[in-house]
Amino acid sequence: MLSTQSRPVIEATLPIIAERISSITPKFYQRMFAARPELLDGMFSRSNQKNGTQQQALAGSIAVFATYLVNNPETTPETMLSRIAHKHTSLGVVEEQYGIVYEHLFAAIAEDLGDALTPEIAEAWTEVYWLMAQALIKIEKGLYARQANATIYSNWKLVERTATGADSVSFSFEPADDTAATIAKPGQFVSMRMPMADGIRQVRQFTLSNDVESTTRRTVTVKLDVDGEFTPVLHNSLKVGDVVELSNPYGDLVIDTEGAPLVIATAGIGCTPSAAALQTLAAAGSTREITVLHADQEFASWPLREQMLESLGQLPNAKIRTWFERGELPEGLDAKAGYMDLTDSLTADSQVYLCGPLPFMHAVRSQALAAGIPAEHIHYEVFGPDVWLAA
């Protein structure tokens, strides 16, 4: 918790830091990459730097952490820290790198605030930074210790690629070396690292969509982003027999086989954790009450449709409702035109899981809250930097 000396300083300066942090973080990244360009090779995403989402996520997490310490002096925001730690470990972040971030972040703060950054303010915010860093380091060390191996990445060979939906492909990999594989849980993701055209390695996280608990196979389903850097290489260049680097599985959006009524609401490629969870639930013979809600542009665009419907057919207490923006509605399926509506899909004790584009999740979460679902019963997954959690 914050020291008695720092707490009033943070409380007094939080408004200005919160206001300026979104201007500070771009300067921080510019400084750090100028001094340590190797961090862009296999650690940080150039695309997320270009579109600003990484800067937004960092700025928001710092402001939220400081605000939480002021309002809850005896605790820390465990949900936010856990989410960040899982992303960090999938990328191979280590304790020593927090010192690098501190050096360049506080140089950027000093540049931005100038003479307004007194020694007292700098000391107080240094305390905030290291409280957050040490909390993350502790969680990350625990996550690393749970893995079946001591490596960040291991080599996996592409053995199958299958088109599914519109512009989506499922890629299945098998081990290309003797590194022990960690068993995943439904809803978790792996980081994939590959060299781009200029030889610089880039990393993206993808949810495991099939074979989740296998140690001899990893399957991810990826939608093509024609304007992106990574997925065009994956879709257009990766051939059966090629080898990529995959991390151990991470992620705290894990769905249990038993418990309160489960509602899974997804849109587009956001159905990947849903598909994995349903397959795992079916294999376990789950009798949990499950409602799957899926929205897509049209029926033919729905990725992993066959896998999801097959799993649902094996779950005695599961049902599905779908919404499509255009095209003919399929027969034999509870399908409607337009956008998702949670009406009649929720009960007071429902556990709700969301995955899809941010506007979709904002809308569906608002519906769930309006229906009386407690915020702590609404879980979600964001692909890429989590700009929503910090908000």
C-alpha cells in the first residue's frame, strides 16, 4: 500500500497525471525504443504502437492503479493486475525489464511536466510505479512456475490449416522439438512469434480454439486483417510443415465445467474461446446450464460454426441463439436478423462471458448490467492491448 507520505501527494496530483499520462506514454515508447530497439524484435507489436492502443492501455493501467491505491489503500486491483500479468508472461516479460520501463517512463514524465515535477512528486509516483511493478512481478513469477517447461517459446510445426467462415482459418500445430507442453484451459491463449518481411519478429496472441487440453496439438483460429501486419503473413505465407514459435498457454478467462448458469455472448471471430469451452464442456460430460449467444455479419461468415454446433449437440442443458446482420436466416436454428439482444437469456445468477469487438462488448455488457447482473459476474476477453479494462 502507499506510504503515509506519498498518499496525499498522489491524491493531489492524480488529476493532472491522469490528464497528462496519455501524452506521456507516446514519449515514453519513443525514448525506450530509441535506446532499446531490440525490444521491437519479438516483444512489442509495431501495429499496436502505430494505432496507439498500447499507449492507451499503459496510460490507463497506471492511472487506474494509482486511483485504486488512493481509494482502497489496503488492497490492489487484482483483476487488472492478473490480466496484465497473463499478457506479460505470454510475451516473456522478465523482472529486469521493469527497470528499463521505469527509466524511460520517468524521463518522459519529467520531459512532459518540466518544473512542475518536484522531487516530492517524483518520489511519490516512483513509489506507485514500483508497487505496481512488484505486484506484477510476483504474479508473473507464479505463472512461470506453473508451466511444464522453463522456456518462453518453443517450436511448433503447422500440420493442418482449415478454412472456416469468411476470411478465417484454423491453424493446427504439433511440437517440433522435445519441449514439454503445458496443458491449457478453455479460454486461454498462446502468443505466436514469427519474422515479418523485414526479418523483425512480431508477436500476436490467439485463443486456443480446439484441442485445448492436448499436449501434442495446438489449434488457433485467425481472421484475416488485410490492413494488418501479422495475419496477412500467417494467412498467405505459412504452409504446412513450416515452424513457428508458440508460448505456453495463458489467460484468466477460464470457463469451468460446473457452476451457475453460463451465458457466452460472442461476435465474429470472438467465438474462438466459446468454441474451445463448448468442446471441453462436452468432452467432460457437463450438465451445466449453458446459453450461447452469437452475432455475425451473415450465417456463412460464422467461424467454427460446425464445431460449436456439434459440441452443443452433446450438452444436454445447452441452447444457442444467433443474430445475423444480413443474408438469409438459417433453418433449424434460433436465428434473428439484426443485433444481439440479451432479453430472456439471463437469470439473476448467470455468469456472463463476452468476446468480440469492443463496441459489441460495450453494448452487451450494458444490457447485462441493465438486467441486474452484477459487474463481477461479467467476464470478457480483449484481443490485443486491453484498453477497456483500464477504463
